[in-house]
Amino acid sequence: MELRTLKIKNIGELVTYNSHLFRLERVSDAEIYIEDGIIVAIGEELGSADHEIDAGGALVTPGFVDPHTHPVFSETREYEFEMRVAGKSYREIAEAGGGILSSVRSLREISEDELVKKVAQRMREFLKLGTTTIEAKSGYGLSTKSELKSLKVLNIVRESMQLDIVPTFLGAHAFPVEYETDRNAYIKLICEEMIPAISEQGIAQFCDVFCEKGWFEVDDARRILNTAKNYNLGIRMHVDEFADSGGAILAAELNATSADHLMHTSDEGIHNMAESGVTAILLPATTFFLGESNYAPARKFIDEGVNVALATDFNPGSSMTQSMPFVMTLACLYLGMNVEEAFIGTTYNSARSLNMEDKVGSLEVGKQADLIIWNLKSLSQIPYWFGGNNIRCVIKCGERVVDFSD
């Protein structure tokens, strides 16, 4: 079978993490040679190819890897935004019938076909903003039937478009109304019915738990996640968003792939995560969108040796953005990260949090040709030019999937 080749030429600057030298690398006046979607050479004057794209002296980077999103929902919740700007807290909105349970009601009602259309459109928007790999959670069904439906929808969308989608089961997102007075029964349902069914379905790669005081406590999360491990699901966790729940310590104990949010994590939790190699996924857009000021202590994590990744936390209630460049801006302004750290956090470290760093997250020989050609010249311009889309072209597995050059 004849190989399909593509060359990206006239790259002003190629910026990527170098996983062999463990540092960011900048290459001027480069070319990238691609065969059947895989990078086979990076250098100068690499020879002719079946197709060529002239970068016009622009910046080229890897595609973004977004490692924490909630895209499987039916309706948006802009009415809650109005309530928040009128002074209501996230908790007060939830107690008034909004929040996650509002999304649960609408997701249970929508047909599978209609949900596929909505999720596919959201995934196309991610691609337009340069995200070429995405972790996507269920968690708005909170019943075995609806959680299976959510994951099936992700799989249908994944098979229909050029985007790597990593599905995560999040049945432990909240307690549905029918189990509010018997939470132990719902935890039992997750462990004895949902997880076995999810495993049999074979779509989810990870299991996640919203581990917070008042939601799924540490002992609840341990029970659920140990069950998930027994069914060969990877472990991810929402922890310490509202208070130090001990979730980060549990994430280290269970050798979770990631612990996410982390605004209130103790020094002990940070130290234990570093010792266990748990990636910290920080979500500054959530703090920003909720109008709060207590951002995750990124510098503490970095100084302790924790790998820090960044994500949008795209969801209809607390972070209605799909823009990783905007997340970079917030990380630089409010998390104390420099531009290079924020960039690595949205590319290579995010790929590490999905166990995909050998495939995506950097532009290196042998990896997928997932890349962005920018209407920019330098890396620092990405977070500097916030609020718009400065992408010229997005290439996924060697195929041009987004083109704004016209």
C-alpha cells in the first residue's frame, strides 16, 4: 500500500516539548515530514511529498490535549449564570433545583440520536480551537441506563470524526434525586451494577469520582475506585474543590492517574501526589467563571515536583468554555505559571494524564501528526491574544481538519 505523505514547510518557529531532553524545544525554519499520519522527520529541506502546506513563517505547535471535560449534556444552563451574577452561590443554585441535577433531568429525556448531534457539534468546536485530543466524562445520567447511553454517544461521535476522545465514567458525579435519602444505596448501585455494566460495554477507559465533603466522601470514593480498578478501569478524581477533603491523599494512595481541581489541597496531599506520580489537573476557567478568587496553588505543585496539566472543565454549569488558549491565559495570570509551563500543561503533561504521551502532546518523530499552524509568530502570543481564535489550520493525524486560511 502506497504511503500518503505530507510536508509542512516554511515554519517560522516550531515549539514543542522534547520528551527525550525533558524540556521545551524551539526550532526555527523547520519542516515536518508526515507519512500516513505519523511524523517521520523534523528538520530542513526534507524532500518532496504528495502534499505540502506552506506555514508562511508562522508558529507551529502540537494540538492541545484537554484532559478534563463534561461534554455529554443536553441543555445549557445560562439561567444559572444570571442567578450567579445576581448573587446566588453555586451551592444555592443546586439547592434550588439547578446544578448537576438539572442536567440529569434533561439528559435522561433526550434521545440518543439528538444527543449524538449535540455532542458532535461540541467536538467540532473543540477542533476549531485547536484541541485534537480530549478526555470526555459521562456523569449527567446517574442511572445505569443513562450512563451507558452517554458513553455510547461518545463512542459514536469518536468513530465519526477526526478527534481522539478518551471516555471516562463519572457515575459518582452527584446523588440523583431518587437516592438522596439513601446515598449508600446509590454507592452500592455504582459498585454492583454500574461499574460491571460499564466494563462489559467496553467504552470507558477511566472511572472518576467527585470526592468532596457533602458529596462522595473519602471512604465512598475509595470503595468506588477500588471496584473500578478490579474491573481494569483507570482512576481519575475530582478532589478538594470546595475544601480539603483528603481527596488528594486518597488519589496518591490509589495511584490515580490524575487528581483534578485541587484549590484546597493540603501540603501533605501535594507531597503525596508528587511521591506517587499523580498528575495535577488544574481548572482555572472554573474558578474564573464562578467569579471566585481562590485559584489552585500551581507553584506549590510545580515546586514539589508534581506534573501539572491544565484543562477547560467544559461543562454547562461552571465552565462554559472550550478554549485551551484562554486556559493558558488564566494560568499565567492567576496560577503563577509562566508561558512555557502553561503550554506544557495544555499539551505534553495533559497527554501524560491520559497515558497518551507516547502518541500525542508533542511533535516528535514517531508520534501522531496532530498540530496547529497559527496566525501568530511566537508562543507568548497565544495567551497574550486572549478572547479570539488565532488559529490558521488544525491538522489531525496528518489530515487538515480545520482551515481558516481563506
